[in-house]
Amino acid sequence: MKNTLQIVNLKCGGCANSVKKGLLTIDGIKNIVVNVEIGEVSFEAASEELVTKVKEKLAGMGYPEVGDANTLIHKAKSFVSCATGRMTSEE
């Protein structure tokens, strides 16, 4: 089933690259599309359990869902994820 989440701290292509690579580590998640302009990530997941795993993974990387807590720790993690995404970008 297709899912779309609004997330915070998504600022650039480096962030998008990290988000995509992070979600690809979850078995059963595919067709990941990250839209930086509107702070949105879309993906296909076979179950609600996988959607929960995606939300946990995103929060752990510093990109919590809109409406969830966005602490200083989340912001710091997103900064590191962004920098890593920029350094490992294939573009």
C-alpha cells in the first residue's frame, strides 16, 4: 500500500538522499520518493507494521513526522544525516 508522511527538518537534496538510503534498509519498503519542497516522503509498504518502522527510522535519523516532537536532538541528527547525504550523493 502507498503511504505518504509529512516530515520536519527536510531541507535539501542531502537530507533526501539520507532519507531514501535509510528507508531502503527496511525490508519490504520500496518506491521511495522524497519531496524536499513540501517536506514529504512517499513509499510502498506491505503492512502497517512497516509504516511504523519507517516512522521510527525517520525519527531516529532526525526527521520526525509533522506533529511529533522535534527536539534539539532531532535537529542535530538531521544536520548530521544531511551532511552524510551530501557526502555520499551520487549526483
